[in-house]
Amino acid sequence: MSGAAQVALLPGDGIGPEVIAAAVQLCEAFCPGDYEFEPQLFGGCSIDVSGVAMTDETLAACRAADAVLLGAVGGPKWDTTDADAPRPEQGLLGLRKALGLYANLRPVKAIEALVDASPLRAERITGTDLLVVRELTGGIYFGEKVRTDRFASDLCQYSVEEVERIARIAFSAARSKVSSIDKANVLETSRLWREVVTRVHKDEFADLELEHVLVDNAAMQLVSMPTQFDVILAENLFGDILSDEAAMITGSIGLLPSASIGNPGGPGLFEPVHGSAPDIAGTGLANPLATILSLAMMMRHGFGREDQASAVESAVASALAAGLRTTDLGGNATTEEATAAVLAELV
Ligand code: IPM
Ligand code: MG
């Protein structure tokens, strides 16, 4: 890298600022001078100041940056069923869309030291190493929304191009198999999805295995036989739901990182899968590991620094193996202690 990489920092709401501070602290101690962080208001805290979850200024700063690192957005303060009120989540959806980040990668790996922290039986989850590839800028999240006093609707739509490009990302990431998730027995969008994925497979990735799994069945298989999955390819809503479910294989959603990519040359967005956890915000007990692992994904996918990324990931694994347990993992380590424990393995 020539000069420091510019990273737009969106701490957001709830525990967001705490886990982001932990990741920045770790990064600055581990590779000083490589990354420069520029914080921006985003989410509920932005609504409080300017009435919108993402201002033009924040979006411009993200577009101009080399990568975006995000904490979490939302909280009870901004929860409302009023269709006209601003919502923190609009910032997140707007940012993903504006940056063209149609591919969301969510790796889920059973960590050996933690197999007993999962609510699932150790013998079921041991060896799980899967990647959820979630389509991020289409489907029901972005279709037309209608709301009257007595009626509401959300439109789900997908084009052939949208399915093709996310399918290519999934096949390219697979080692052996892609499990494509749909509800083709009911939904028209799913039938198109299935057809397009089948064609991309046949034409471009025939050496890999492809299976189609109905989403309800996939939800069941994820907890009964998670080790059989390699890459799970899913549309936006199904991927959202299945990735939270898959998180429990690691014992806690507090461990799951994600990368949103898709716009060559533009910045990627890196964020933990967990939300803003308002119930523990400010207690100093948030688990920073998902954000630290998202930082690692930023190093890898945003800057090609596989060396830095794998060093951070190994440090997290070593700290856990040495006994690090935050409260979500049944221990009592604070955010600060968890960060220090990872750092101790790194430098
Ligand atoms: C996620 C979150 C978001 C989503 C919310 C906060 C809008 O659940 O990143 O998984 O549904 O995409
Ligand atoms: Mg989610």
C-alpha cells in the first residue's frame, strides 16, 4: 500500500461505538500508519442530529474512502411502525445500495475452543466451515413498499443479471459445493433464481457441485447437519435469516464478521453481523471479536492484505483457545480485556 489507506468509520448506535473503538485500537497497535480512520455520524445518532440516518456528507465520505468499517445501527429510541418516520436501518440499506455492494459474505466457522459454547451439540457442529453468500441490494428489501391504514405490501423482485452476478461470487468462493437457497415451490422470484443459478453453474462452474435447497429445509439442515455446507447462496431476506441462525454454530452472534463487496474499484463495507445490542450498550461488556474479525475481512477483501488478515484471525483463535470468554460466551471478560487479549497474541 502506498500511503495510509483511508477508512470511513461508522460507529453507529448502541454497542457500535464500543466495538469500533476496540477494532481501531487493535489496528493502530498492530499495523500503525497503514490505515487512517475518519469517523462519521450514521444511523440513529445521525437522525438525532440531522433528521436522516445517512446525510449526503456521510455518503460522500464513504464513497471517497478506500473502505468503510461499520459498528451497528438502531435501537428502541428510533423503533417505530410509522411508515414516514426516519429509521436507522434506512442508512444501512441506502449505503449498501449507493455503494453497489450486492454481495455479502458471512463466514461461519466452528471454533474448536468454543464448540461447547454453542447451544448445539459439539458433535454436530465440529468441523463446520461454511460461507453464507447473501444477495444484498435486491429482493423484498428494495421492492416498492405500499402502506395504507388497512393494507401493506412489499414487492419482491429479481432480474436475471442480479442473480447471475451473485451466483458467480458464490461459485467463485466455493471449494466443493454451492447450496442455493430458494422457495421455488411457491415464489416466482425463486423459480427465476433457480433457473439462473442452474445455468451459471452449467456454463461456468460445472466442476463444482450444485444443490438447490428450499429455505425451510435449509433452516432445519443448518442446525441438524451444518458440516455438510460449503457455500450457502441466498437472496437478501433468506440470507439475512439464515446467517443469524448459522451464527449460533460459533456459540455467539458476537463472533460473526461480514464483508459487503461487488463494486470493483469502489470501497467495500465491513461490519459485524450482530446488531446494536442496546441492552448492554455502555456497560463495557460488548464482544468486540466480530468487529475485529470484520477488520480482518477488510484487510483481506478491501486491501489484499492476506498476511494481516490471517494474523488477526489467528490471534482471535489463540485468545479464545487461551480461555478468553466475553459474557455472551458465558465468561466475564470486558470489551477492553477481550481487545487486550487478542492484541497480546498479535504484537
Ligand atoms: C443485517 C441486519 C440488517 C439487514 C438490518 C439492520 C437492516 O439484520 O445486516 O443482517 O437486515 O440486512
Ligand atoms: Mg440480519
